[in-house]
Amino acid sequence: MPTGKWNRKLKSILVPIGPSIAYVPLSRGFWSIIDRENAEMVGQFNWTATLNGSGVPRAIGHAGKGRSYSIYLSRFLVSARNLDVDHKNGNTLDNRLSNLRPATRSQNCRNKGARKGLKGASFNKEKRKWRGSIHMNGKSIHLGTFDSEKDAHDAYCRAAERLYGEFARFH
């Protein structure tokens, strides 16, 4: 069995799929997709899956001599230790460089999907109307009161496009 950069035993890491991509097996039955050109570099480490509070998996590697440290595969590939790395398509296991971009924490939060219902819309029980809202710089911005959830969501989409630009996510 091959050994990695820090003389740790490595699993058979990479599964090449076609000329341009490879899969990295993770723990818990998950796989991460990467560009094949990064396969040798990624193959130096063991990668596992970790779940965030919402149950969304991320690939994380463990390295270090003596005192070990962990790093997300996306940060490792983009070399962004002090920034978040945003997955453009929202799939945290798609770590192809074309899907990754450095982002501030607030930019990365803008690209999250809706927890329930349509994004930017919430129901006001007292008024029996839908409220449209968006967050910017830590503040909630009221976009109006609407008769339907879709109208409130449409107001959110227009505001998100204007305020968030390429980081806007509409669902």
C-alpha cells in the first residue's frame, strides 16, 4: 500500500472517469468529483466526508506531522486558507475548479438555498400576507407585502440579482 506525504497509509484514492475528471472516495459512502489534473496532488492525502448541521456533506482532508490539521478539499484546491470557497452549483462535493470560486463569508452565505418554501418569502399570520425580504450587510431589508408566496419570491429574486450579482441564488 502506498504512503502519503506524511508517511500515512493511503487508501486507493482516485478513480479516473474519462479524460478530465476523477472521483475521490470519501467516508460514509460519499464521493467527491475533481479535475483529473489535480488527482496526483489530491492523492497525497486521505479524504473523509463530514456533515454540517444541515446534513450537507463536505470533503475534508487530514494532514500534518505530529500535530495534524484539517482542510476542506475546496480550500486545498483553490489555496484559499483565509477565504471561504463557494461552490457555484451548490454541490459541496463537486470540487472541479470550474465550480469553485474564492468568496468572503457573506458572499458564500448569499449562495445558500432556501430552507423551506421559496427563498425570500415568509408568511405573516397576522396580516395573512406574504412578506418579501433579503439580507445585506447583516440587516434584513423589507421588500414588500404580497398576496402570494410567488410574488414575494419574485421580489426577492429581483433584489438578489441587483445586490448579490454572481452570488445570487434563487432557489
